[in-house]
Amino acid sequence: MRAKPYPACSRGQQHLDAALRLRRSETFDLDDIEIIESDQQHFSLLRPAAADEDAAGFSAAYHISAALVFGSFGVDQITTKALQDPRVRALMKRFKHVPFSEANKVTVRLKDGRVLSDDILPYRNLENLGDLEPKFRQCAGRVLGDSELEELRDLILGLEMQPNIERIMAIAGTECPAAAKI
């Protein structure tokens, strides 16, 4: 099984990886950022406004800005609340498209003259249980209680031993107001 690490379009994954590596490895305040540069042309990433959650999934400006603000990019970052965060909106305004031919990086230029950058590396999938389980817990934990989450996890891990998928569907189809947002 393979899955995307982040709730964003496939080409946005690479930008997110680079932005998150920058956030983890460098010390800077968000207010110190003068400009953010990256190539946005991959698969419709050139959506600078990101007016709603759907557009946010396809906006490199949003992906990188939210990653720098929150230090992560999961289902909580594809919400109206995160999209309307004034820190994210401010960074999105400082985003500049730089064609791939000039740089295949995410670059953060700071007001003090420092230039921080990280390469946009090849696309990666989550392929092993150690990588997939935290994402499963983050997503399913929004709509399931702890016992249902553990039962669903166990049923999925033993899928080949299940006589049918009725119990999996019963748990996964749990009625919950938050489920409509995922």
C-alpha cells in the first residue's frame, strides 16, 4: 500500500517536505521572512489565493506558508480556520514563483539578508506501517473514539483474515458531524 504523506495534491508533497525540513532545521521568526520562493507550476500549484479548502490542496503558496507557520501539514491544516490564519495569509502574500529552470528549491529570504533553502526532492510515498499508522491515526482519530480506532486498525491489518468487510464498514461509516469535513 502506498499513500501520500500530506493532504495535498501529489506535486505539492515535495514542496511540503522541503518547507518542513527548513522549518525544523533553521531558526527564524515568521515576521523575519521577506520572501518565499519556489516553482509553483507543477500540476496546478499556481493558485496563490487559495480561497477555500479545495484550492488550498493545490496551492504551493498555501502549502509552504502553512507548513512554515504550523511546523506540520496534516488534516488540521486543510481547514477554514488554518486557511484564514492571519500568519498564513501574510506569508502567502510574500510568495514568489521562481521557474524550475532557475531553482528546484524552496527558498526563504529573511530581512536580515540570510537565505535559507532546501531542495525539492523526488516524490515519496508512505509505504510501510510505521509511516502509515500515524497518518491513519491522525485522520481516523478525528471521527472515531479510541476503542473504535484500535478495532478498525486491527481489522484493517488483518484484512485478509476477515470473512467480509461488514464490521470495517460499520466502524468506518460511523455517523459523525466532523466526518463530513474530511
